[in-house]
Amino acid sequence: MSAIDPLALRTATPGTRHARHLNAAGAALPSETVLGTVIEHLRLEARIGGYEAAAAALPQTEEVYALAAELLGGSAADIALMESATVAWHRALDAFPLRPGDRILASASSYVSSAMHLLELRRSRGVEFEVLPCAPDGTVDLEALATALREPAALVTVAHVPTSSSLIEPVAAIAALARDAGVPVLLDATQSLGQLDVRGLGCDIVVGTGRKFLRGPRGTGLLYVSPAMRDLLRPPHPDVRGAVWHSDFGFDLVDGARRFETWETSHALRLGLGTALRETLDLGVGEIQRYTTTLADTLRASLAGLPGIRLTDPAAGGGAIVTFVVDGEAPTETAARLRAAGVHLVAVPAKHGRWDLERRGLDAVVRASVHVYNDEADISALAGALTRPAAPALITSGARTDVIVVGAGVHGLATAWHLAQRGTNVVQLDRFPEGHTEGSSHGHIRMIRRAYPNPVWDELVDRAYLAWGELAAAAGEPLLTTTGGLYARPASDGTAGLRGPGCETVSAARAAELFPGLTLGDDFTAVYDPAAGVLDAAAAMRSLRELGLAHGVDRRTGCRVESWAADGDGVVVRTADGVLRADRLVIAAGPWTGALVPSLAELLTVTRIVNIHIGASDPARVTAPALGPFSVEVPGVGLLYGLPAFGGDALKIGLDHGPADDPERPQTPVTAAEAGTLLTLARRFLPVADGDVVDSVACRYTMAPRNRFAVGALPEAPQVLVAAACSGHGFKFGPAIGAALADLALGKQRPDLDFLAPERLGSTA
């Protein structure tokens, strides 16, 4: 049994909260620690300067070489840090003293960039190369290689694992034959570093990337060059990093593989790579291989049992990669369909591995690849998504569905799920691709509370709590963690504050006992809500998406709605991709509601909201029970709100107001000034959060008068329902509002929502 703990590794990997990531062979998800390493160094560069930050981090940078040497086998002097595996390949091969007529033997598993480089060497330098024949199991034919090595050869190149399949080449045997013939071997370990042990294989040059199974940042790579090969290779483009200009007309290359490096590079990314290397070595490549191979075998068996799925891996396949095709569906379409279902993998076209795929009669394959943060739930999600039929193309023939839902934030997803599980045919349209951050529903956590200023909300709040329980049961995982919450305001403020079932007003002293992580002055009073808690928003969004799809929701991402119009007692919806008709239309478009519902546009204001996450020297002091969800009405500033450190995220704070925002323009990062304002407030009210800003996020609130919502039918078109203007406090109601909209779409009356009727949005009553 493997010692890998996938649950712990998922918790430490932020990306697993948002999707089923089965694309480690493309770019694996980095850990929170890798991400933090990169960000921290960038912040250091911003504080003291790039050169100064590099000097301060020099010991850590040097350790990267040692860690890479431990992974690859050899010494730190054998290692050069590169920007990618392709750059490493070019630096090594361009340094070879190749002459016209020299002969290179290449495996059919060679990557596209390597193959094109060989083609260019043939064109520009007269170098010859041969693609080695394959044995019946797909690997290099060792007898054919031995025969080819009887003639002079300059180099043998082989990809340990290709981009196009799970094939594992017999590298040690290939290297032994080449060594006996006195021919060096260049190993492309791009797809094997981190999942297979590459030490002791006998290769003279090894290239690899950081972004795949090492789980490092993009823009990092490794080059190993043995001491003997360094005596043979001479970089054609010397750089101050790898050479010393010792006289007017002379320079010497530095000792070691760093002669292949250049001065300018991303120090932050290299430090992140170092962290990833340390995490890989701590887990153990052998343990990673055992876990991922077992999980991939489970995936392979699962796919083999599905109708219409054909596995395409050769007999010598293994490791963490599985490739397949779906009958009657192009691999690019399969990958796009799965991405819309929240399952991330890729299609590999023949042009990326022509010597392999074209030889096997394949135009393209779908490639899934697992890592230590994956588990059998991810495999089940992939299998479930594959068994659902592909959506038909949008048509103009007058075909009609039951309900169209526009928008895939929390309210749109919840509505689609509730409708579909009741047997309704649902088409859901989202103008953005999966995982976008342009709206209001992204991010890891949200607040839920019973405390509200007006009793009119109480029934909906009750329904919200029940709905979260129902969703958690359907998803099979907890989504709400009860912590209690404190909501403070100046004691001198004579206006009515929050109240609610089970809530109590407490003094600043009592508040300090309840939440020692929050510091209020004696001039504050607070309402304590014992039922308040933290919602795992990312898990909720993923669960709603998967549940909806499992019940047959036809979800189409990247599909922008241009207009809609009443069509008798139904609607016609025009998109950039075509036309759809339906009996009912639900608009849950967040910041884009005003453009789709002109009658509400003047009442809606899209506002930019920023949040920051702040570190703490003692994280327990900003984690429940020392701190729960809170808000503080700060005189002259506005409402400061926050959530405790939770699930790997640091303490989160924000202000509930901001400048007007244009949703037609891309979201922009949080500025230093915006973060600085929040950090100043944190130092005042949360002094135990004594660290730096470790993360930040911007989103959009759609604000309405009195912070009300608009939920219900449009008076001018009763067949059109809207859920809009959630005014910064709508996420907690997501599943309940989804159920309500499903009720209304199917003709059930909901008088409890009359206070949120769209026609009352501008009312003062």
C-alpha cells in the first residue's frame, strides 16, 4: 500500500477545490507552499529590488541545484536551471559539435519540439537523423537500435514517456547499448520527472520540466549534463551567467553545467521549483509512482468498462497517464465537453507526436493524467461525465427545450440542478469558460449567518440552512462549518443593527472572550450569532456543477447571450452561437443582468470588491474557535468583514463597498493601495494577523437599493425569471434561491419571496 495521503495533499492544493484536475501531464496543480514561495519572493523583489532579493535568497537558490541533483542523480555541478524542457534540449543539442553527415538516432516517442529541432538541424547543418523502429509493444526496438549503432552515430535521443501515450521506454537498456557503442544518450524526461525514477539510467544528458509531475511553476526546467559530456559540449551563445570575460579578446566557460544558463531569469519561479522538488523528494518518487500507477490502472479499468470508449495506450504503457478516444467524437470535443463538466484533461493531436500517433493511425487522443492529489472520486467524476451524451449544436430550426438558465454562478448552477433533478430539460449558458474569475461566485469560502437586520429575511435564512444541508448530502461532503459569528458596530450608533433567531447582543469584553482573535474597543457592541459559519464555496460550486450535469443539464460555456424576446408564452434566446427556444428563461447573470434586463438596469450598480488574505505568526489565533466570521462597522470607513483562516486559506478580510466597475472589461488584480487600506484595518482590529498579505482576489457585487435582491418573474414577461442584485450577501442563499426559481419555473407559487419580487426592487417599502 502507498503511504500517500491524497486527502491531505488535496487540502494543501488550492486548485483541487475548483475542478477535477486530471492533467498533470500538461501542468499539474502546485501546492499552496509552492505558490506561497513564488509570491513571497515577488513581494521581496517589490520591497527591496530584484538584485537585492536574489542576493538574500541565494542560499535557497543554491539548494535548488542540490535538490535537482538528488532527484536526477549526480552532483549540483551537473545541473543547470532552465525555463523549460525545450530550452534545455536546445541548449544541450546546440552545444554539440555536430558536423554535416553526423547521424542522430531518435525514438518514435520524441516530442514535437524535439523532432522539429532535428529537422532544422538536418536543413541548416546537414545533420542526418533516423527514427528508430518500434517493437510490438510500442517501445524502441532494441535489436534495431543495436543494428543502427553498428554504424557511426553522434547521439541517441529518447523520450522516457511521450506526450501522446503512457508508453515507458526501456531507457536503461537503450543507454546500455549506446554506451557499449560509445554513443551518448539524451533523455527527454519531461513526462517522467516526478512520477518515475530517472536515477541510474546511464544517460549523459537529461532534460525535464518543472510544471508537470514535479508540480512546480510553469516557466521552469532542468538540464543535467554529465562531467564527461561537459568536456565535449560548448554553448554557442555564451552568457555572463556561464562564462567569464577575462581579457579583451578572451573568455572562459565556468565549470559545471551552469555554463548553459543565462543571467536573466525568474528567481521567484526557480525558488518555487525548489519547493516543489523538496516536496517531491519528501514524498518519495517511488511512493508517488506506486500511488499514481495504481490510480491510473483504476482509471484504465473504469474506462475499459464504458461503452464507446477505446483505450489507445500501447502494450508497454504504465505510470500515471491514460489515453483514449470516444467513438464518434473528436478528442478536442471530448476534452471541451469534460472541461465544461469540471473535469480537466487535454486532447493531444497527431502534430504533437506524429512519429507515434500517425504510425498508430490516430489523429488525436484524449489524455488523462493523475497525481497524488487525485483519488477515486475524480475517476468516478470523469467516468460519469463521459457517459453523459454530448450536447447537440445550437440550432435555428425551432427546437425547444423546457428551461434555459443564463449564468453559471451559484444561483444559476443551483437553479439548473434543482430543475434537472425534477426531470426538466435544462440548457445552461455561460458567457465565460469554466473557472473564470470575472463575476461574484469564485473564491474558496463565504460566510453564512442567521443575523439579519429585518425579520422579513428569517424564513429565507431558514430555507438557506436547510438547502445547504440538502446540497451537502447530495454532494457527499460537508459544505458548512459552524463557528459562530460576531457583528460589531459603535455603541453610540442609535440605528438598529443585526438581529435574528438565537442571536444575542454582547459587550466588547464578551466579544473578546468569544473571539480573542478580534479586537474591539470598549466603544463597540456586537451581536453574536451562534449559527454563523463558513461555507466551502469552491466545493459547493464544483458539487453543483457535477450534480447538475449528472442529472442531464446541457451546459455550454463560452456562449454569450446577445438578446432574448418573448415568443408567445415562451422565449427565444439569441447567442453568438445560434438560437434556442424554451418555455421558460431564468436569468442569473450577476453583473451582466442589467444588459439582459433593461427594466432593472437603472436600479443596479456593479461594484468592485477586493479581499486580501493575511498570514499570522500563530495561525491558531485566527482560526476557529479563536475567530469566526465577523463584521465591524467602522466609522468613516464602512463595513469591514472577514472570515477565519480555513481549509488552507489564511484569514480573509474585505470592505463591502468599492468603486463602480464595468463588467465588460476584464477583472484587474488588487492594487497595492487597495490591499494597504485593508491591511491597515487588520492591524487595528486583528493584531494577531501580524503577517503579510499572502493572497488577494477581486470580484464584483451587483448592488441594489436597500441591499435587496430581485427574485421572481418579470412583470413585462412572466415566462422570464430573474435572480439578481444579490448586493454582496447572496451566496449564502444560493441553493435555496435555486430551489425557489425551480419552483417558480414549474408553476409553483412562492409567496414567501414576494418581498423580493423584481417589481419591488426600487420600492422603499
